[in-house]
Amino acid sequence: MNQTVVGIFDTAAHANQAAQQLKTAGFSLDDVDTISRDSKDGSNYYNSTNTTTEAAGDAAGRTGDSIGSFFDNLFGGDSDNASRYSHAARNSNSMVTVHCKSADHAHKAAEIMDNAGAVDVDEKAQQTGYQANAMNAGNDAKTMTAGNNEMSAKVIEEELKVGKRVEQTGGARLRSRIVERPVEASVRLREEHVTVERTAVNRPATEADFNAFKEGEIEVTESAERAVIAKEARVVEEVTLGKEVTQREETIHDTVRKTEVEVEKLGTKGVRNDQNTSNQK
């Protein structure tokens, strides 16, 4: 099923980047058109890729409202979508169109252009003053794909993934320094002192006295104890740093989002023949 994917960009640089990424991804340049607004006349677009594909860039020089005609043909009579996309394109700088031969290629092209900076058409239209009707106001232009007889919406669901990282929460540091403190101790010291005592005597000398009656010396010495200081270093305590590992379980509370798609049956209003298909950007 052939589909046409359209991306609208605020700058030509983003559009050219998208075209280059499409080429890198394997899309043929014959199927890719990049068109940008004329800097001299802001109401017109010109084809900047010179490809052989018949697209909005080729139509730009043939009609007064080439953008409106392009989206009218693309949506095959869906005037609201055509008007909204035309309005967003007129208020942007560039567009990229890609012709795809399958839905997978269309989704791949849409993803590439989204990543390259394609604008959200609904958001762009609202920002620039377009009033969408209630039936189409909720469509996300970056995730909707229109085929010949089908439309699909992507269902996106978030998953909660919890990881771990290590943070420093504290610690301890050993630092040693030398301090002095005064101490005192008591010791008993002994000292000797020589005393001289003279006693008056009056008696006859004896034989022993005569034997001691000669020259000689008697010497008595004195001594005293003195305090001697010595120091001995002793290990009185050891301080060791270590680690103790504990584990705890923590429950993470958060919210995740998902897309819910509701299908509403609509009454028959008429028959429409779709001639072109579109990936709405």
C-alpha cells in the first residue's frame, strides 16, 4: 500500500537534516522532496531537492495556493485535516515529503523526521491561531498515519526501571598528634652529713693513748641521693578503621503513562474515495 509521509519543519536546516537521515537510512532520493519557503516571497515554496517525485515542491509553482491544493489532494476531501496541515505549513519554513511503498517504510520515515525536529501539526496550528474542530482536536499529528482505507494510532506505554548509584554518605578519618601534659611523682632521697663533736677530757694518759699519740688522718665522706628521670613508651590502645556492610530494601513509588485508544462508531455521512495516502506530521 503506497503512502506519503509529510514532515513540516520550522527551519530549512532541520528539513535538510531529515532528508540526509532518510538517505542514510536507505530511502531513495527519487522518493524524497524537500521544499522551503521563498525568502523573497513568504507565501510561496520552491523545490530544493530537484528530485523527479511529483509532490508539493513540484506543485508550488503551478497554483496560487499550492500548499492548500497539495493537502486537499493528499487527504482526498478531508477538509479539516487539509486546512490544519495547510495552516501549519504556511506558518513554517520547510516541508519534506517521502513516498513509501509499505506501512513499515512509512512508520520508519515518520520516526526519522520526528527525530530530526518535525513539528507537531496540532500544536503548531493552535500556536498560530488555527481552530480545530472537536473531532480532530485530539489527533497527534506526529503519530498518526493515514492509508488508503485505514488509520492507525500508536499505543505508547512507559515502563518503570530502577537502577542504583553509589553516593558518599559519611566516613571516618584517623589523625594522630602528640600532646604534652604535666605529671609529677614523689621520691624519698637520702643525704649524709659529717658532724664534728669535741668533748673536754682531763685524765691521765694510758698506754693506748701513747700508742695513738702520733701524726695521722681520719677521713669521713658525705653522700646524697639524687632523683634520676627516665621515660618508657608503652602502647596502651589501638584504634582501627573498618567497614561493615548492611543491606536494606526500598520500595520506589512513581507513575508511568500509557496511551489508551478508544474506538467510537460513527454514522455514515457519505462515501469518500481516497486517492492519496499520508503520514500526518
